[in-house]
Amino acid sequence: MIVLWTDALIYFLVLAAAGLAVYMSRQAQMRRPLRKITSNPVAMASLAMLLCFALIGLADSVHFKDGDSRGNEVISLLDVACTTMRKHGEKTYSAPFAVYGYAKETLTLGDGSTGWDYPRLQYGGAHLTDPETEWAGDVFDKTFGGFSRGAGLMLMVLVLAWGDQHERRRALWRSTSSKAVWATLFLVVSGCYTLFSLSAYYHVLGTDKVGEDVFYQTLKSIRTGLVIGSLTTLVMLPLAIVFGIMAGYFKGWVDDVIQFIYTTLNSIPSVLLIAASILMVQVYMANHPENFNNLLVRADMRLLFLCLILGVTSWTGLCRLLRAETLKLREMEYVLAAQALGVKPAMILFRHILPNVMHIVLISVVLDFSSLVLAEAVLSYINIGVDPTTHSWGNMINSARLEMAREPIVWWSLAAAFVFMFALVLAANLFADSVRDAFDPRRTQ
């Protein structure tokens, strides 16, 4: 097993999220908003969708060497699940569910002569003898069969869950939020089962310029989007929490210094700062090739530095919010009483200030996640994002610029990146809105 830097940080983030969930469930002041979230059908359906994306990202974060390849290629669990899509590449472009190539070329006919026509794909629809008559029926049969198997699997799980005789658990399954979760999982699992079943015979989202399956690219891009959204938050939170609380509590010269730091940082155009930092990383890698002798290691290191740069440039907004909230909390009676009793400032910050600003931290984290995912797409579009060899929606959109200018137009790469990114960002935004409403102290109902 091979552990990359981003893999290790993702594992740490999962453990930290699990610990935070346990801690919050034990806090009395957190139970009401958590109950409000769990009773909201939209919030739970969005969370179920986010967890499906997270499982795909985690499967793509378990790396090991492929013993079947000659060069001991490093692959992930997701690559194993997508072996057919990964290995069944074509020569160049092909449309979704196509049997023939997307552009005409010179072909050698059966009688030895040459002709100008669309070539048959090497893998897409290769099992068909007469595509003109068999294609429509074969696609329908395999789509219906894959959806039926996926739906049957989810129905079996539902029957087992519904058959639980414990009355409290059965009442939980009957709630509206639980029905929303099961409906979301039913559609996602059935749809994924259908797409994976079809991908064994067709390129369901077509292929790109070098013949790589677009559906495989979009699945691999999920990890990049999640890494950008989560690891950037991991870098941003300590800076924002520490500086924001210190500036609001101590005031005076501490507040002046911290305000000068984030005001100066905000004065620098973020795009130029990110571009300069990425250029410095590239120069360092070029001058130390012995430390980056693997393309995967180079791409992973650039992704890690991009998360660090985004985190350093994104903490100022949350820091301002925490400073303003701390200025209010330091005048509360319980904080003044603790100061009068001689409690040390560090203990006051940890026991009285930090727990009372966590709702702001949580709301900011879920709200910033979607904006960071979109930021990766924008940065990769202008070539200062992730490494070009890394699968990401931004790189797919960047490469689609030239494809959209072709005649006939190649639209499926852009459409696939848009649909997957839209689904992730929409789920994150809906969940963020529910979290904001639940933790808003002005909403008591």
C-alpha cells in the first residue's frame, strides 16, 4: 500500500470529522440544531448525496501498486472498480454510447481497397454483429437490466431495514427525512449500477481526444474536488480560529497586528498570489527531480500545495467573523466572572469562548466548501490549478475549450464535468443552508 500526502491528510480529516460528530452529539447546546438537521428531508437527502461522493473519493484515496502491470503502476480501489473503463481506451473521440468513431478516416475494406468512413470502435459496442439493427435494443436491455439489479439490491436492503422489529427503529424509518435518504440512495445506487453495467459494453459518456473514457475521468475528478474543499478547510480553520479569537479577546496591540496581517493579505490579488506560489513549486520540483521521480507524486504534491495556498488566502473572512463574535462574548457575565476569579486567559478562551463560536465555524465550513470546489475549476481553467495529469473537472473544462470549436462539436466532456460538479455543489449548498438555519440563534423553532 502506498500513502500519498493527500491520502494521509484525508484519513486524518475523516477521523477528525468522526471525533467532532461524537463531541457535538454529547453537547447539550448542539442537540437541538442537530435534531433540526436530521428532521429536515432536504438536509438529509443532501447529506446522503455528499456521503456518496465522499465514498468514491475515499476509494480513490487508497493507493497501491498494480502487480499486473509491467511498470508497477500505482492505482487505487476506484481504479480496480473501473478496470474496464480504465483499460478499454479508443484511438480518439467517440460519442456517448457510440459504436463508430466520431470522425471519418481512411479504412481498408474487405476486398483490399480503401475507403473514407467512420471506423468501428475497438471496445464500444464491439459485441454487436450488426450495430444498425441491434444497437437500440441492446442499450435498452442492458439499461433495464442494470437498473433492475441496482433497484433490487436497494429493495433488499430496505426490506431488511423495515423488518427490524424494534418499534423505535421502525418509527425512525417512517420519518420524512429517512424516506428522503432512502429515496436518494435508491436513485444513486440504481443509477450507478446501471452506468457501471453499461460501461462494460459502451463508453456511456464517450471518450476524449486520446480515447480515455470520460465517465472514468469524471469519477476520478471527484477526489480532486473533495480534496480541494476539505484539505483547504483543514489549513484555513486553525489560522482563522486562533487569530480571530485572540484579536477579539485581547484587543489592543494584538488586535492591531492581526488586523494588519489579514488586511495586507486581502490587498494582494489572490489569483496572482496563487499563480506565483504554484510557479515557485514548479521551479522547486524542476530543481529537485530526485524527490519527484513519479508523475503521481509530482501531481499529488502540487495538489497539496494548492490546498495550502488556498487555505492561506481564505482564512481572513472567517477570522473577521470570529473576531466580531469574540468582542461580544468577552463582555458576557460568565466571561467577566471567570476573569474576576483569576481564571487564566487560555482557559477562558478554550472553555468559554471557543464553544460559543463553533456554530459560526461550522456554518462557514459548509458554506465555503462549494466555493472552494468551484475555485479549483476556475484555477485549472486558467492553468494555475492542479497538475495537468491530475483528473479534475477544471482540467476537463479547460480541455473542452478546443473541443467545443470542433466540427462536429465535442460536447460530452464539458457536459459530464458540469453535471457532476453541479450535483456536488448543489448538494453542498442545500446542506449548508440547512446547517445555517439550524444553528442560527435567531431561529428557535
